[in-house]
Amino acid sequence: MLITEPLPFIRDFIDQLNMAIQAHFPDKQLSRAQRYWLSFSVMAVIVTNSVCWARFSKAGIGHYSIAALSWIFRKSKIPWQILLQMSVGVILSRHGIREGYLSIDDTDKRRSKSTKRIAFVHKIKHKPSGGYIMGQSLVFLVLVTPKITVPVGFAFHMPDPAWRAWEKNDKRLKKQGVPKSLRPTKPPRDPNYPTMPRIALSLLCQFKSAHPQIRVRCVLADALYCMGEFLDQASNLFGGVQVISQIRRNQLIRYKNRKMPVEDYFAKFPGTLQNIRIRGGETMKVNIGSARLHVCAHGKNVL
């Protein structure tokens, strides 16, 4: 499919985006050329199902050369830092969304082993093969609502090289039987290399600041973020909402003044089978169980 002109709904979206930017930041706005370039790029992403200047240029039948598309992206003074939040605001306003659930997750993007010009590329554990690859790690935030699910924030994660070097050396010394008292202590965390939970909290703060009109009913995260500090701060950020996460199956809990792994507790109380409807219409049977237990690592009761 070829692109002659962006579709009207795309031009309307970019115009509303420009008005949102002006409303929040009067000194920043999109020029006419920037609005047209953004409209063309959004249309090209839809048509080519990719982000590739060469494909954009071919689909645009000469409206933009590859060099021109790339130059505007790299050199134009578009307010990139606020573009995503303002775009999300336009979408939420258009759909009349006033509340939802925030879900946090992370993913890895594989890159070439020889790449040197892409930011945040580092060695990543490849779970399917058990080996290592070169890639980027992203933490992203998604707003789940009854109408739509939309990404509302993301950030790259780069591990602290000093911390990784210490961890590698510590594992080697531990394997050799060196006692902890003789092994090097943990280095202090470098604020230039925040952890994934710290990045997730930053994304939550950004969402709250950019969209104060949205009522957050719950925050969801996987086991990586199940730490007392993260759970407390994420809950307090939105007025004490529930934070749903995972704990490891061998994590210790206290039940009737007795410590046991959580898997042992649910082996005794397995729950009940119930039918639930997955968003989209599919129904499936799940085993549901609940309990209010004291998690020893967190030092508090959880449901």
C-alpha cells in the first residue's frame, strides 16, 4: 500500500496532540512541518507495520527521502520527552477513560553481537537457550481499562557494571569456599544505573504527574518487583491502592506462629476450581485460593 496523504483521523490526532502540548507547555509547540512529518510517520507505521525509514520512503512514493526522514527525527526540536505522555492524554480523553489498572513488566530486545552504536546494549541471559545474548532491557508501564489497554510509559534498564563485576567475583569466591567475611563487600548502588524496581517507581510517578485525573484502582507487577520497599511506595503513591505481585514458591510465610514455604501452605489449602471469563470472551477453569498471611521477608501481612 502506498501513502499519498495521511488519513484525516491521523491529522486530527496530531492537531489535538499539538493543542495538548500548548496547553501544558505554552513555550513548546509543533511547527507545521513537524506536524506533517509526525502524521506521515504514524501513517507509515500503520501501512508498513514497521519503523524503518527505507520502507517509509518507498511507501511515500517520494514525499520524503530516507535522509530527510532521518534528519527530522535526529535534528528537529520536537519535544520528545513529553510527546508520549501528551499522546496518551489525548487518547484517554477521546475514549472518556477516567480509571484503570497499571501493570508493570519488562522485556528484552535482542541485538547484534557486534553492535556499537545502539544505546543501552549489554549482555543478557537468554532463557530459552541458557546462554547469553547482546540486547536491550526495557521496563514498561501499561494502563488496562474496560475499553482499551494502552502503553503509558517505558524506560531502558542498564545494569551497574561495578555491581555486576562484584557479583561475578563473589560467585566465583563462594564457589571456591571463601567465607563471606573474607569476600569483598557489596559496592554502593550508582544512581546512574537504577534497578528495574526503581525505574518502575519512576514510571509510576511520571504517570501520576502527567495524568492526575486518572483514578488508579490497582498496580500489578511480577515477582521481580515483589519487594517491601517497592510495594509500599507504589501503594502510597496512589493513595494506598492494592499492589498485586508474585512471591517465590519457597518464600517463607508465617501461619499460626509457624514458618513454612508458601507452596507447602497451598498444598494443604489448594483452593477451588472456578470458571472465569478472559477479556475477549474466552472462558477457562482456574484454581483460586486466597489467604491473609505474614510474609517474613516483607515483615507484614499480605492477602
